[in-house]
Amino acid sequence: MKVLGLIVEYNPFHNGHLYHIEQSKKISGAEYVICVMSGNFIQRGEPAIINKWARAKSALYSGVDLVIELPVPYAISSAESFAYGAVKILNDIGIVDFLCFGSENGSVKDLNLIASILFNEPDSYKSLLKNELKKGISFPASREQALIKYLSSNNTDCLNLIEILSNSNNILGIEYLKALKRLNSSISPLTIKRVNNSYNTEHLTGSISSATAIRKNIYNSSDNFSENDLSSVLPEISKSIIHQEFLSGRGPVVASDFYNIITSFIRRITPQQIKDIAHVKEGLENRIKNAAAKSGTYNELLQNICTKRYTVTRIQRILMNILVGITSNDLNMFNIYNGPQYARILGFNQRGKYLLSLAKKNTSIPLILKTSDFISSCNPLLKRMLELECISTDMYVLGYKNPNYKKSGQEFTQNIIKI
């Protein structure tokens, strides 16, 4: 028996995701599929367009057998932290044989070369990175330049490297490989070359289009979604689930829905309290405080904080961490004590039920099927991580259009999705 692991967001589930599942099963020979999926907030520092239970349902109807949630501190974090959290869960449940991810490069060998450098961090590379960071550019740009110079000094082809590091899925793939090395995991990595489009393409490009383009199309037509023909880019079940969520007033949820809440938090707390928020460094707290005082919209707030050094994605993550209340101390403590403290189950089918029975015998972390059974855990880190998940959902539902669904406590009242 072979089990395939996937790390996903499904925001929303589209034909490219279906292709990924089918091809991953084909090249791995796996009979079962487990995915670790971001919850109500995603890695770009945005709310998911529809909630995690609806997205889990789409996955379970489309070839996934078991959906596990990536805890929110890792879901809205850097590529490195996002990847580590997800890989750690797949590793710790003890039944996953393969991890297959999409990449623009399509070669594990190429990506692994870079992952090995970043994992081992030779002294000469660390020195080059330090010098690049002194120039005041963002960390990703600094790392790219340091890698190019390091590999150039070792007579390695840098043109290919530049192409690899300019694509977001390659970067995530490198981080997955780093995480596997860090954990000394027995999970075998595989990759599938992305087809037809770039991750950030903003226009539909055929049957397999980017999630960015699909979301943009949905946002522009959410009021008459049923009349918008997305059948060429979305599986019918995914479109149906999205339509039902919109009809119920549970979407689309967008970052600007939280502008008033985030800005009110920033305006009433001190710069020191902002400094304590996850990912806030180098005096950024003052810039955030000043921006909140002179911004009238979410986009203005972003524009007034962002610089060449502080990218939009990084600032979006910080703002969502402010919304949820995730601090640097939270992240430090979680990472000191081995990352994700549990595997939270969002949904499963009959095959997934069998996987759960196997995982219960092999897992090194608790499997959570009922939140109320663990919210008073004697493990303070598990308790805090689950508290943050509950808060994130309580905040997320405030973005719903229908007031009947804005009530708190839905982490305790929402049933696991069973197909």
C-alpha cells in the first residue's frame, strides 16, 4: 500500500489541482491521497475565498481521501515556515510514502541542489547573504543573489538557477525538500511540471488557469456567479460548492473585508505591541502604526507600509497575524518544540477513514477530530495553537455577507466533512 501526500490551498479547487492529483497518483503509484491544506487564511496573507470546510469538500469529491488542516501560524507564514509545518504533519502521522508538489522546473534534482545549499548553509554562502541583506533589499531577492554568487564561484550554471528562483512554486518546492532534510524524513519527494500558466497570471488561459486569475474572475462576477461560465477551468463539483457558499452569504471573503478591524487594532495598540506580532522586525512597527493613522482603505494601508524591502506579501501576512493575534513568541515556542502540535482532521471519505485507522497506530502527534476534546489540553503549546485556530475562524466569519453565519465558535459546531 502506498500513500501520497500533497500540500495545498485549493483557493479555490480548479482543474490544475485535479491534474496535480491525477498525475501525482500516476507517477507515485499511490492508492491513497492525503492532503495538508491551509485553513481559512492562506500563505499569501489573504483570507481564502471560501471557508476551509467547503474547500475540503471539493477536495474529497475530487480524488483526495483525507484532508488535514495546516495550523494558522504556519498557513500565513514565510515559504520556509509554511513548508516545514506541512511536511512535519505528513511526516509525523507516519503513513505517508511520497510527497508530490508542482513546480515550474519539473526536476527534483535541480531543486534539491539548491535545497542542499540552503539547508547546509556553507560559511561562504552565509557571508554572501549577509552582504546582500545590507543593501536593503527583500530577503528573497537577497537570497537569490547570494545563491547566484555562491554557485558562480563553484562553476555552476547560474542561468538555470535564476530561472528556478524566479518562480514561486519552485521556491516552495525547495522549501519542501529542505524540510524533508531537516526532519530526516523517509518520505520520497516527487515533482510535476506546471502546465499552461504562471502562478501569478491574472487572466484565464484555458482549461488549466492560475488560481489568481480564477479568483479575480470570481471576485468580478460574484454577484451573478451562477451566470459566469467557469466550467472550463473549475470541476463541476467545485463550481457547485462555490455557488452554494455564495448563495448562503459565506463568500467571497476578501482581505478588504477586515480593513476596519485590522486598522482599529493597530490604532489602539502601541508600537511595542505591534513589534511583538509575528514577522514584524527592523522598526517596521512604527511604519505600520503611522500607515494606519493615515489610510482610509485596505489598499492604502498596504501601499503606505510596503517598500522595496517589505514586499506586499510579507505585509499582508503581518496584517493577518495582527487580525488573529499571532506573536513572534508564539512562533518561536512552536518552532522550539517541533512545530505543529497536532493533525487536525477537516474531512475524509471511506478510504480516508481507513487511513485514519492506520494513522492512529503510527502517529507521533495527536489526531484531532473534535476540537472540544483538546481545547483544554495539558500541553500548553497545543492549547495555544488550537486557540489561535479558533480565533482565526472567529475573525474569518466576520467577512461573510450573511449575518446569520458571523457567530463565533464555529470551530466547535462545524462537523467534519464526511463523504
